[in-house]
Amino acid sequence: MAVEEVESGVRDAGETSAEISVEASAETAVAVETLAAKRYAVHPDYRVNVRSGPGTNYSLVKVLPYGASVPINCQKPGEWVTGPYGTTNLWDNIANGQFVSDAYVYTGSSGYVAPRCA
């Protein structure tokens, strides 16, 4: 998805280029924030394993550092896991070919917070 910046309105003859630049930067920041993926906190006391699929039998891709936060692109059912946020079979896709158990991610819900993965 592309973002198109469109300047609207008439500029006041007294505005300086610095004032126009600050206003444009604020507008751009709002547009970027709107497009940014929501991130969810991983429990701060754990370095969570990232797997290639929704279960501990899938290969280890990497380990998240303490205090990490992750985007959730989609979710899918898989192996049941017990963690600090309960017992669940939901796995969160955080990047292409990268999954973490939802039991370690604080989403504020015990169900889906993102679309189901295909």
C-alpha cells in the first residue's frame, strides 16, 4: 500500500518555509503511524524461541531478546503451549516463516487478534 501526500489548503503569505516544513512533517508522521503495524510485548522475563512453524517441533529460527515486542501478521492454531499468559494453541506469525507461541505475547485477549494465516 502506498501513501500519497497531498497538500491541501492555501498557505498564509506570512508562513515561513520552516513553519510549512514542521506542518508537513506532522502530517507525514500521522500517516506513517497509521500504517505502522501494531506491536505486542513479549513477556519481559523470557527470551522467546522463534520457530519456523506453529509448534516446538519446527526448527528454531532465532531467539527474541528480553523486552522484545513483535508485530502479529496473522495467527494459526498449532501445538498447545503453556506460558506466562496462559495455555493456548495459538501461534503468532511475526515475519515470513517466523512463529512464536501466543502464550508468551501479551495481546490482552485469549483469542485471535489478527487474521488467521492461510
